[in-house]
Amino acid sequence: MLPDVIFQWSLGSSFLFVLAVTGAGALPLHRIFFLPPIQRLSIRIGDLSPILQNLAGTFFALSVAFLASAVWATEDRAHEIVNDEALSIRRVSTYAQALSAPSRDTVQNLIRDYAKAVEREWPSMSDSESDKPANRDIAALYAAIISGLSENEQNRMLQQRLLTAVDAMVQAREHRLTAARETVSDGQWIMVSLLAILLLVVIAAFHGRWPASRAAALVLITFAISIPLFVILAHDRPFAGHQAISPEPILAAGGLLR
């Protein structure tokens, strides 16, 4: 898995990182084709080079397309999950307003506490520890609804609606935590990296006899490889980086934003 620090960089720094890594693979290929045995080999396979270029380019493009599709689908789903969680919180808050005191104040305070806990746990959502701050607030909210709504018949009538709304909120939260862990796997990064290297090798081999054209071709293909990989990297983690989804919908639903 990629180190977390990469997702804290600016978009420009991230692109330069991807470009530098890709260029680090292209530069040795350019230099190695100065060796006479390698040049003779490139001449021998010259007739096959256009076919190999098409195959390598097609495989790389398909792998990038599949990865990008999965990354954007996860990002879209993460947006929907956050909005669903905010909607569930608003339902709980709406039902709480119909309660009589002191249950009304207790439930509304617990909703605000939950929103604050979500804000605290947001940067570390992808961590797998079970003792997250919001867990305690969820338990307190369930306890208040199950055992604390006994002042009058109106509160008891709203109890089941509140529990249903809290269940939906908790389910949306679990989906959010799951989405935060859905990233491009190490195997997928290795696969697309190997295909990128293969494409660089084929391009270098096709231009093996002409150093100037080989250098120009490798520069162009380095940019062509780096751009889609950078886009995937920028959207790989929906809740981290400069493209991250913010907790504002949940904070607003919890009454922390006006």
C-alpha cells in the first residue's frame, strides 16, 4: 500500500512524484540501448515492434481504464454514503425535537456529540481499530432512546422511529468506514506498473537505432503514462488528500455548522 504521506502532498507534488518514478524507469532504458548488443537486438525485432507497441499500449490502457472506473465508482459511492448518513442524522434530530424535556435535550446533545466524534475520527477512518470515538456516542444514544423515553406516551410513540433512524445512521457510518478502506491494492499497482514498464521497453526497442527519436518518444510516453496514474492516485482515497470528501454534511446535520 502507498504511504499515507503521499496523500498529504499538493496535487503538483503528487504529479511530480509520479512523473519522477516513471522517468526513473525510462532513463535506464534510454541509456541501455546505447550498448551494441542491445541495439542489434532491437534491429532484429524491428518488424515486431509495431505489433508489440499496440499490444502493450492496449493492455496498459485497459488496466488504467478498469482501475479508474473502480476508483471513481468508490468515490461516487462515498459521496452518497456521507449524504445518507447526514440524512439519517437529520431524521434523528427531527424526531428528537418532538420529544418532551428532558429527553429532547438529552438526545439532541448526544447527536451533537456524535457529530463531533465523527469530525475527530475523520482523518483516521481507514484505520481498523474498533474503539473509535463515535462508538461510545452511538452506545449512549441507543441507551438514551431505549431506556430514557418514559416521561409520557408521546415519547414512547417516537421511540421506535428514533431507533429506526439511528439504525440507518449507524449502517451508513459502517458503509463509510468500509469505503474509506477500499483503495487500489498493492497487486493492482504492481500490475499497472509492470504494464507501464513493458510499454516503455517496447517504445525504447522500436527507437533503439535512433537515440534522439528514442529520447523524444520516451519523454512523451513518460508523460502519457504519468497523467492517468496521477489521476488514479489523486482519487484513490475518497476521504484523504486534496480531493477528499469533507465531513461538512454530517457536521451540519448534527447542528455544528450554521
